[in-house]
Amino acid sequence: MSTPTAIRTDLPVHSTKDLKFLEIRYLNGPNMWTYHPVLEAIVDIGELENYPSDTIPGFYEHLSSWLPSLIEHRCSYGEQGGFLRRVREGTWPCHILEHITLELQNLAGMRGGFGRVRETLTSGVYKLVVSAWHKEITLKALYLARELVLAAMGFDQVEPSYDVQHAIGQLHDMIDSYWIGPSTACIVDAAAARNIPSIRLLDKGNLIQLGQGSRSRYIWTAETDQTTAIAESISRDKELTKSLLRSCGVPVPAGRIATDPTDAWLAAEDIGLPVVLKPGDGNHGRGVFIELNNRDEIESAFPIALKEGSDVLVERYIPGIEHRLLIVGKRLVAAARGDSVFVTGDGISTIAELIQDQINSDPRRGISENHPLNFVELDNAIRMELAHQGHTSDSILSPGTKVRIQRNGNHAIDITDEVHPSTAELAVLAARIVGLDIAGIDLVAEDISRPLGEQGGAIVEVNAGPSLLMHIKPAIGKPRPVGEAIIDQLFPEPDQGRIPVVGITGSRDMTTVAHLVASLLTLSGKRTGLACSSGLYLDHKKIDHSNCANHISARRILMNRTIEAAVFENGFRTILEEGLAYDSCQVGIVTRIEPALHFDDQWIDTSEQVFKVLRTQVDIVSPTGGKKEDISPKVILPTGAAILNAEDPMLIQMADLCQGEVIYISCDPVLPVINLHRQEGTGPTRGKRAVIVRNWEILLIDGAAETALIRLDELQAKIGHPVETALLLASVGAGWALGMSPDLIRTGLIAFLQH
């Protein structure tokens, strides 16, 4: 995985009127702007500060004609066409750059949506923020958007022009190369709807971790960590698969492995014509020949089939239509039918030309995973199919004459609701016999709504890692919730694959709190990972001695499948420049806010900006018995808590932003905010918990109830030195929020401080 970094770049200046990127940061997680990853650019518009859009002749016309889809951007007016109205009335280049960056990604197939532009204290310099689900793709979109904006301004051109389709094509190619495919995406989206976090484990490819630590699972497209190597090996061996299915009473076509073309003909004679010839361990339908009726066809097909596998299987031909049934766990989730593909003659074009004009011109066909239908290529199987009908690819058909090109094209017609229950049961049984948790069952039947047995149908293949695209994006019929089915199989309700996460930030004093909270979690019996400025720890074992209070170290903890709880120190600069590594936490601690300590950070000039950065930790505290706005209504999160110092006015202000519980800490027991907080009432911060010190005694406050934890003078006597009281209170509050008993917290404090 790539490390989040700031990208410094000074683009070449071709004009005195330019958009220059001074710095670009990728915030790969919750940040001061939003819950999701973003690209944050510091943009110097220079002389263009004096050129709002309404002062540039032709700019509106160029922009609206090149990108007519901008009509959908509502902007501050909250209505269709709102953004273009702003352009017509006059707005500044960075605002326009934001919208175009998002729209180019959207047109290329990458969802966008979030964007912000804010001024800095430096005239002409702005912060621009846009959604960035993939760093490189959004970075490219930003550069292309800059080119488009400058082209539309037309300062260096007599006739301004810009190839929008070429720009979109570049982004589309990057999405195909870098982004996860639609089959994987449907599973990840289903996980997100259940509030199950995900981590992409490869920069390219579809290996995804769902969940955290010891509660996590792996998927790789339609394979999971429950898909065994043995089951995969069985499914690849078609003869072995048939043997196992046959022994359990599942109908399969008769057949055997042939050693050479002559033996294939002998096998066909034994089985009875017509037959099917296919690789014994092939996939994707390559090298499969259907309904072969004579020796020449069989012996000609043999070497072609052999090229696609290690041996050749000869099977009895089953008349009917091929169907694909998707099995997840022990149930049928979706089913699709393949149909024959034809061309119709026009008296002029060859069959090869008709295939291009009538079949491959269909926009549903393509080579990417976003296309439910593949291009039809003139391979040996199609040539043999044409020969069956007395034609070649160069034949010119008379007008109106139909010729079949493929017997069973892509499985692109949804027929889930038509499958007979007994056929669904057979498909589930076939998957179980092979041992697959997710399986694509190929069967041939004349009528899928009737039992297989009464029509001579049969299961012909059991496939591991089946494509999901035909079910989520069928050419005909309704999409099926296959991603949801896979997630429900991996994470039965209400499991969300989460471990307890404690995040700690502030202007200082985070490291000691992090160590103490991690020690309490370890004492409670959980294998705990800790990433902080003094290193990276698994329980009490230090495995990295560098500063690990950063995004990549936190990810290392979350990816460790032995970890049962995690504690993360997140400094101000980490949140500012990288974003948080986790989307939600059970406990969020802000030790204190001292704005002056952070004014040396670039582009941080005000106390309000410091507040916005540090509040990120509180923003992602799990809601109290409810849900975040962007989470499915059926998801109920474990109640989270923010631990805040009631003696800091900025932290009192931050409490109002917490969606979970607030546990105040204070060395002053008579603060008005503490008294208000513990009172019974209906307000968001009333009738709640607090940890205070009164007369040298740490007290756990729960409304009107008080529980004495430990006396500070007795604690100091046991450990032999004074301690920072506020740090103790924060750690006690965290342990209490995590459900630890007072006895465990007391024992943990003494043990840690004596160490």
C-alpha cells in the first residue's frame, strides 16, 4: 500500500494568467473536511484573482457546451443549473476547478460528490478539496480540469477548444487499471451499507479486507477466505467434479477424458452423438465446442480445446439452454440465462462484417467488467458453428436470412424468479459437494421452471470465483443483491467486523494516555495493538521503534488479524496531512487544545482551523444507539464516547459535535458544566457520565451516582512519584467507556504506573 504523502508541484507557466498548484495532499480517511478520502490542493490563481468568470468573454459558453452535464450541479442555489448560474453571474477559478474535477471523474465512471474551496490569508491562494476515492485518478482529474479551465478562458487561443472526450478516456483507462471492478465494488458497497469497514490491500487488483483485526475477512472478487484451495482445485478438474456430483445423485452428462483426436472420436462413439468437446480444466468458455456430429468436427476441435487446458473432455450433448445459477452459502441468490446470438443478412455484408455491425456495436458489449456482454470474436468455435450451417465468415447472406453465431452467448438475462425449487436445491447441493462457499453452477435445461430430471437436463460445470456482473448488471431483467448476500454470509447480522478502537489526539500529552489505555485493554484480556509516537506495539511487545503516530502504522494494526483492540495516537499534523486510518471509533479522546502550538503548520492561521482539525477525532465517535447520516437505517452502531476536558472551553464547544456519549473529565469538581452534565434531562449532554477529582479522590460520576475509584495520595504512595492528574482521568474515562469495571481500572492504573 502506498504511504499518504504531500505532493509538491510547480506546473510550468505558459501564461501570466495561470492556476498553479503549490501543494497537494491526499487525506486517505476522515479529515477536517469530510468522513471520506479527499485530495486537498493549495492553489495560487495569481492574476486570475482579478478575473471572475463573468468578466471573461465566451467562458460560460465554452464551459457549458464542453460539459453540458454541469447542469446537474446544484451548487449554493440548491437547484438544477445552480453552478452554471454562478458561472454566468461570476465566480472564481478555484470554485470552477472544483466542479470540473468532480464532473470529469463522474463522467469517467468514478463517483465524486464532495467539494469545497476556501480562501487562505494569502491573497489569490485557495484551498481546494475534492472527493478522492483513488489518489492517482483524482490527481489526474485535477490536472485535466486545470487544462480545461484555462482552455475555456481562451487567453492564449484565438478559437478556444478542448478535447473533453479524450480527457474522459484517459480517466476511464486509469479507472480500468487502478480501481476495483464492479463485482468487487458491489460487495464493498454492501459492506459499507452494513457499516463494515474495508481496506484495499493492493494498489491494483481486487483483494479487499473487510472488517478490522481479528474480526476481519478477505475477499478477492467472488472468492473469500472461506473459499478453500481444495474446493478450487476440484472445480477446475471438470471430470473429478462430475464424478463427485454423479456419486451424490446430481444429474451430469456422461463423458470421459480423451487422450488424442482418435480417442476423442472413440469416446464420442461410446457416448453417442452429438457430443461436446471442452478443456478438462479450462474456464470462461474458451475452447468449448457444442453439438459436434461427425469425426472431422471432433478431431478438428481436439487440438484447439487442448490449447486451453491440460486435457480434453468429451461429453454427451444436452439439448437446451445454458443457465448460470449463483450459490452463496446454502441458497440460490441469482440466476441468468444465455441466449443464442444471430445476425441477419442484408445481401451486401459478409458474416464477419455483420458481426461487427449488428452484434459488437451493441453498447452493452465491451472488454471491461462494466460491460455485461462480451465482444464476439471470430474464433474456431464460431467458425465451426457457421460450418454447421453451411457458411463461412466471408459468406454474404441474402436479405432477411438469419444465421446463428453463438449457441449460448453471455448469461445476461435474469431468470432468478423462474428457477424451479428442486433445481435450486440441486445447485446448492453441487456447490456443497465441491466445497465452495460461492459458486457459479452451469446447467443446461429446456425450461428452467421445470425440474431437471423430467426434461433430461444436467449440471455441466461448477465454477469457483464466478463473475457477478451478469447478476448486478443484466442486459435484461432486474439486478440482484448479490453483494448483500455475500456480506450476510461473511458477517451474519449484527456482526460488523469491528474491534474496539480508541483514538487520541490533542495539542500534546497523547502518548502517555495511549500507553495507559492500551495497558488497560491488555489487562482486560484483549490482544491490543498500539500505534503512537514512541513506536508500534502488540500488547507489550515493541515491534517498531520509529514514530508510529501516523496513518500507515494505524493501518498495520487494523490489518493484523490477531489484534482484538486498537489504540491510536493521532497528532495534529497526522490528521491535517493524512487523515485518520479508521472511519469510526468506540472512544475518542482530545487531551487539550493549544492553538498557538500549530500556527507554524503551513496554511494554519487561526484557532478555528486548529479546532476543525482536532474535532475530526470527535466527529467519528460511534453514535449513541443510532446511525451516521450516510449509513443504512438498519445499522445500529455500538455506543461510542468522547473523553473531553471540561476545563477547556474549546473542548466544551466540541462536545456539542459528538454523536455519541460525552464523558467529561475535570480536576475541578464544581465546574458549572460538570453539574449541568450530570443532571437528569433531555439535552444531548445532560444526565451523563464524568470523571472528576474531589478531595484527592478520583470519582466516577453517573448522573447522581458516584463511585470512588482511588485516592491520588494513595496512588502516589504506591508508585513513589507524582502523576499528571488530567492524563489519569482521560485514561480512566476511556476504560470506563469501554465497559471496564472500577476494580480492573484501579488495578490497571497501579500496575502501569509502577512499571
